[in-house]
Amino acid sequence: IKCVEVFKEFYQTKTKHRKLTWVYSLGTCNINGKFEPKTMELIVTTYQ
């Protein structure tokens, strides 16, 4: 995932003593869905 790699490179320039670990199962994503007759916001996990 490109955005993860970009942030990882940025993080490594700021600190040398810490390790960055991604826990994808704890992430969420907000999706705006346009359904007739209304728009709904779906909050799902990154696993979904």
C-alpha cells in the first residue's frame, strides 16, 4: 500500500529508536454511499 510506505519512510526520518508496526485489523474506513432515496455513511473495518 503506497500511503503506508510513504508514511513509513517519513516516520523513519523522524526517529531511529522506535519501530512502526501496522495493525490493520484495528483500522476503520468511512465510506459515503449514495443510495436511493438518501446518502448513508458506512463505517467499516479495513478487514471488510
